Amino acid sequence: MIYVRQYQTIIVLASLLLTAVACKSPQSNTAPTVTNTATATTAVTPTTSTPAYLNPALPSAERAEDLLARMTLEEKIGQMTLIEKGSIQPTAVTDYFIGGILSGGGGYPTSSNTPAAWAEMVNSYQEAALATRLSIPLIYGVDAIHGHNNLKGATIFPHSIGLGATRNAELVQQIGRATAVETRATGIPWDYAPVIAVPQDIRWGRTYEAYGEDTALVSELGAAFIRGLQEDGLHSQTAVLATPKHFIGDGGTVWGTSTTENYTLDQGDMQIDEATLRALHLPPYEAAINAGAQSIMISFSSWNGTKMHAHQYLLTDVLKEEMGFAGFLVSDWQAIDQISPDYYQAVVTAINAGVDMNMVPYDYKGFITTMLTAVEKGDIPESRIDDAVRRILTVKFNLGLFETPYPDPAQLALIGADEHRALAQEAVSQSLVLLQNENEALPIPLDAKIFVAGSFADDIGVQSGGWTIEWQGKAGNITPGTTILAAIKATASGEVAYNKFGKFENFNPPADVGIVVLGERPYAEGRGDAADLSLSNSDIELIHRMGEQAEHVVVILLTGRPLLITDALSLADAWVVAWLPGTEGQGVADNLFGHHPFTGTLPYTWPTHIDQLPLGTAEGEPLYPFGYGLTTGSQ
């Protein structure tokens, strides 16, 4: 592969250059230069004069203490600073001793969205970090929430709502492992996932990022994904640091309490007592810590009026002391700014409350200056700074970044690998939930005459949802994969005709089966908060139209949450919820044609009407209860 050979050449040349520059005797406070090769396994060969922090034989805690004692205040604050890559050049990483860089949603390289370009971009920042006085590697992070989803060509797995429908912890762990392999291949050792919220209101725009409404289900699957990402430990070159999020109460906020943009639920206020918080929302974090979580992201939301980033009781007293969390807490995107209009006060409050690393993400100079002033004035104790940096450094040592700061170029070939796509296809099949199957509409005979309607049937972007290539996702052919239409055509032996408007006059109706694919367009976070979850009039008309041209009608829903379909149920024989399946649409066809049985069950209660939201607030039976799901052939 040409790009791999070019990448290896770049790494070797860079190694020679850095080695030449570093050929001088280190003083007691100067670190030997890390060998800059993609396959380096140790930073140095320990000698009696080697600083303890560079000795991989020592425990991470001991190495962190040794390194911390050598650091200036400026170097410590740099480690607490996390910046979006578009806001900083590599040279500034060196100048300000920056500890972390991230790519936000859509934060792919400006040159090209390829694996090699990602590795080159990440390495440029890492080289800059290693050029500092103490050669402390930085940690680079992304939101790889359903695969390495910013990277074109990566395997895109079903969103967590679909994985919740599988009830299969082993499968979820395997997906975490595959996600880690593809992410680490590009040099990224830090994943801002999984979401372990327990949503109680499906109008929330992040509902699909969570595994379901049930605390036990979320705890089990969240822990499984963490174990998969971290490979039951962090020293492997294919392991990635998990970041369960967002602590705490996401999905439990009250409608209309958000003050961000036009959001209504996201970043709002959770108005519950502590007993409910502990019973409903806290257990997934206990499970995450037990699974080895060493990084946790804090929520934008508030608890009874207090911003979570300002909540010393929850962040320090409960999470760090009571629950024994020994890793580091990272803020969400510019979230500490919401604590107070006075930026100085916001920073002081957040850091003292327990925030260890601040996702700035833009004005890092302003944050660093503010931190220096706060420490000098005594408003932030240096002991709090040391605690934060000690936690960050310990995790970096646990990750093996000091020994292997660069990725192995050979691993780039694993991105989008056949075995990962096969795993994703299996996950799609297991995630599908069959809500209704009348008149034995499913499974579809292979030789049936089939009409397919709806623009979503042939759209990789829509079936992948938000957080795919772009933050909000995007309709269209945005990354390689198999659409539902392509999968149907590849599986059926009979005639398959497609018209997105459902007009088949030229194909001699009726068909044996008409398949209508509809649902939600991509969205992410609070921009997906929605007061109305009803099907559109055009969706209803499309189902009607198909019913006039086919003996049986099957509706497939591409959606990030249950939709209101009560009045439309009678218009189709079968209703299948495909959630947001990702790039491997063949998994949908596998179930439609009986190659794989329907086994998925609902991870959320399916409401009959909107007044049943949030959960438990209105009388009346739901349309389908939590855990409901037919098997193929059921009535």
C-alpha cells in the first residue's frame, strides 16, 4: 500500500531529525528524547541516570510522582488544557506544554479524510508535544461513538440505541474492541464514549446515543463497551481509553429548562432528589469504574439549578472519594463557561469542584492565563493542580504513551476491515425490532416481486445518523457502505423496483411486497430535541400509496428514538424498527428475507401518544412496552 510506505518514510526521517537535535547530555530536570518511530516500544533504555518517570518497569503512580516533581506550574496547567485541533498549530503545543488535543464532530484533517492523513495530523501534534523540555506525550481524543465515525471508510456500527435492542453484552464488547482497533490505528488513544445516560424522555436529541431507559441494561452494556475499548487493560497498542459520559443525569432533564441556543432538553436541568439520582443515574458509573474506566466526561446539564461542572459534591465527594474514581475528569465542550458570565469565576469554580482537564476548546491562551492568575492569587490551591495533573499523567503512563507515542502504520489496513464490517452486519441483524407482522408479510420470499419506496432506502448518511463524518451527520453518499436498497437487490432473486416517491405505474403493479423506508433525518445533541415525534403527512401518504400497489406492505423505520405511529399501524402489514444501523445495511435484508431471525427487543418504551412523555407522567398503556419484540412469523 503506497500511503503506508510514504508514512513510514516520513516517520523515519522525523526520527533522524529529532535524534540529531537531542544529542546532548540531559540535566537533572531534562528528559531524554523519545525515539520517534511508529514501532518504538520503549522511550529509552533505563540507566542509573534515567529519570524514574521514563522507566517503564516502575508503577505508573511512581512515575507520575517523579514527573510531577520536575514540572513547573506552566507545564502543569498545560497538561490540564484540551484544545480542538482547528484552534492550535503544533508549534503552540510545544510553546504552551499542551496536554491534550481533540477532533470535534467533523474534525477530520483539512488535507483529506483518509487514514493516512489522520495519522499524519495526529503525529504532527505528538511530535510537538515530545519536543517540550520533559517530552510529555499528549493524548488525542475523538467521539468514536459508533465506530471511528469521523473517518471516511471506517466501519460505522449501529448507534447505541440499536445495541441496546440486542441485549447482547458480548457483541457490544466486540464492537468496542473493533472501534478501538480502527481508532488507535490513526494514532488516537482516547475515545469520548460510551454514553451511559439513562434517558427518561425520548424527545431528547441524544436518545440514540444511549443504550436504553433501563439502569441495569445501560450499566451492563456500557461496561461491556468499556472493556472492549480498553481490551481489559490499556497497555496494548490497539487499546483506547474509554470516557463514559456525561456525568450525570443526561436524558433526565426537564423539558424547556435548557438555556443553550434553541435546545429544550439537552443541557437542561435535572429536577430530582438525591435518592432518585443515586438509584436511576449513578449505577452505570459504578459499573464503568468497575470495568476500568479512567476518564469520565462531565455533563453540560444541571442538578436542581447547579451546573454539573460546578458541583463539588458530585464530582469530588461522590465520584472521586465515595466511589473511588482514580482517573481524571474532563469537561465537555467549553462547558465550564456556562457556570458564570465571569470567566475567571467559572474557571475557579470548575477546577475547585473537581474538573481535571478543561476542553477549552478555542481560547487556550485565555484559559492558561486565567489559571496562572488564580493559582498566584490563591483562589485555586496548587495542591488541586497537582491532584489533577497527577491523575492525567497516571493515565498517560497506563496507556503506554511514553513508550509508544506513535501508531503502527501496519494497523492502518485494519480500518474498515472485512471482519469489522461482518461484525457490524451481525449487530444490525440483532438490533432490528419487529413491532408488527400481520398476514405473514415477513419473511419475504426470495423470488417475490418487490417495490421499494422512500429516499431513505438508498442513503448511507441517513441510515448512519448523526455523529457520522460530520457532527450533525449528513444525508447522501458520505462514506462507503451498503444501503438498504442495495442489500435488498443483492439478496432477492425476483424483480426489485425502486422509486423514492412510491410511483410504480411503469412496473406493472401490484407487487407481492412493498417496502417503505422512512424515519428521521440525521441530527445530534440539542439540535435534535423535538416536541413532535409524529410521522409526516408525506410519510403517511407514501405508505398509503404503496398499499395501493402491493399485496403486503412492510415499513422500515430509520430513527434515533421511538416515533408516534399509532394512527398509521393499520396501513402496513409489518413494521420494523432498524434504528440507525450504520454502514452495513445488509443486516436489514438478512432479517427481511429470513436469513436471520428477528430477536431484538425495545430498549425504550414506545408511547401511544406524546402526552406519555417523559416516562411515567401520564396514564394509559404504551403502544409497546419496554422489552417488546416479535420473532419472525409472530402475530
